[in-house]
Amino acid sequence: MKEGIHPNYREICFQDMSNGFKFVTRSCASAKEMITMEDGRELPLVKLETTSESHPFYTGTQKSVDNMGGRVERFRNRFGKTAAK
């Protein structure tokens, strides 16, 4: 491999800021902070807004638009009849 043209690929810790969930993987992402893991390793830290641990789609708490107060059904009742004519 050529020297100086490849990104810095290393182990990095990603932390979900909504619930504190952390996971370690290898990445080229740049990090400004460091974190000391439970096993004593010092790793770069990247803070994330959501991960699969907190996203509503993956946790099963996502709400369907069809079940939210009948808004879709009201729309279909109001404008569906004019489209059929």
C-alpha cells in the first residue's frame, strides 16, 4: 500500500446520547474526544443522536400514520370522492 494516501482506519467508540449505549467498531470517522473503556482501552469517541437502540423503527415504538387519529381516512373521505368523478 502507498504511504500517506489512506485514511486512519482504527477502532472507535460510538455513543448514543439519548440512552448512553456504546459500541466499538472500526471506522475512519474523525473524533475530537477520547473515552476510556471498561477494559482500560483509550478510544476515540463519536457521539450520535440515535442508534438502533433508540430509533423508534428498531425498538418497535414507531407509530403508523394510518393509526394516528384517522387523519388519512378523513383525507380519503374528503378528497377521494372528487377524484372518482
